[in-house]
Amino acid sequence: MDNNTLQLHDKVQKLIEQYTIDKKRLNELEAALNDKSKDSSTYLEQIKKLQSELQSAQNMNSKLTAEIAELKTKNQILEKNVSSFESFADDLNAKIDNLIPKIEKL
């Protein structure tokens, strides 16, 4: 019976040791999980911030695209006006050139 008692004692001791090891490992894993949860929260906050910045950049891009289109339209109008002015100036030069010989004859 002493032998059975010793064997039972050894088995209980081994179970206690295994429980202690498992409990320590569980605590380590819980701590790691807690760290990962904190990291996850930090990353989620960063993602939200980056999404907000991306939305702002997209809004700015839309505004700038609209402004570019408006400036292109204004540029086309200005180019048309310059072309008209150049045509007017060429016509005026031609008329002046036609008048100079007539004025010199007088």
C-alpha cells in the first residue's frame, strides 16, 4: 500500500507540476493576447486616420480636377481671344500697308 500511495503521490506531484507549467504558459499567452489586442487597437486607429486622410486627399483631388477643367476652359477662351486679336492686328497692318502708298502719293 505504501507503494500505491507513493505512486499516487508522484502522479499528483506531476499533475501539480504540469498544472503550474500550463498555468504559467496560459498567463504568458494571455499577456501576449493583451499586447496583440492593444497593437490591434493602435493599428485600427491608424487605419481610421489614414482613411480620413485619404478621403481628404480624394476631395482635394476632385476640387483640383474641377479647377484644372475650369482653367483649361479659360485658357481656350484666352487662346481664342488672342487669335482673334492677332487676326485683327494682321488685318489692321494690311490696311495700314495699303494706306501708306496712297498717303505717299498725296
